[in-house]
Amino acid sequence: MPLLEGINLGPLLPEHPEELIVGIILFLIIWFVAAKFVVPKFEATYAERTEEIQGGIEKAEAAQAEAAAALEEYRAQLASAREEASRIREDAKSQGAAIIADMRQQATEESSRLLSNAKAQIEAERATAVTQLRSEVGGLATTLAGRIIGESLDDDERAARTVDRFIADLEAHPAGQA
């Protein structure tokens, strides 16, 4: 080692050159083993992880696309449900209006029927009252007239004419003038 004698390399220069050769040989063996066995394992592991990550990304994209499709379907169903609810409300309103109109018509018909029945009943009662009044007034008038005249007016035909004439006079004059 005459070339290196003037240079002080310190700890880098081995004292024995055989150690340097053995070190280089061991380095080459370790490098060969690493290149032959360890690096392919690392590469395989790296490739697997890359595939897993890529598969995960694809799955995530597929899941995201599926979620977007489900969201669109949900929105479409929601819009359809809103339209149907609106249609049902409109149908209910129209049915309610029809029911109200029908009930009003029925109430009008019922009130007309009750009014006509009441009028008929009043007319019948009036006719009965007039008939009853004529017979009572006629009987009273005949008795009174007979007492005034002093003779009996039992003649039915004459009594009926007298009563009719008396009632006609009453009907001809309003109550305030009588």
C-alpha cells in the first residue's frame, strides 16, 4: 500500500485488505439474495396492494354510482308521491264540494217538502177549523137569532143560509172594521 501511505484515511481504510474483499463478497451475496428473493416479494406485495387499492377505488366508485342512482330513484319516487298526494287532495276537495252541494240540495228538498207538508197541514187544519167554526157559529147564530126573533129557527136550510150570509159579511169586512 505504498500509494496510500501519505494519505490518512483513518477508519475507512481497513488494516487488512482481506477484510475488504470478504466485505465486498458478502455485500454481493446479500445483494444477490435480496435481488433474487426479497425484492420480488416486495414487488408482489406492492402489486397486491395496488390491486386492492384499485379494486377498493372501483368498488367505491361503483357504490357511489349506485348511491347516486338510488338517490335519483328516491327523488323520482318522492316527486311521484307528491304529485299523487296533490291529485288525492284535489280529488278530495272536489268530492267534498260535490258532497256539500248534494247535502245542500237534499236540505233544500227536505225543507221544501217540510214546508209543503206544513202548508198542507195548516190548510187542512184551517179547513177543519172553518168547518167547525161554521157549524158552531151557525148553531150559536141560529139560537141567538131565534131568541131575538122569538121563534124557533130550526129549519136547517134557512139556518144554513143565515150562517153563510153572516160569515160572508164577516169575511167581507176586515177585523178592525167589524
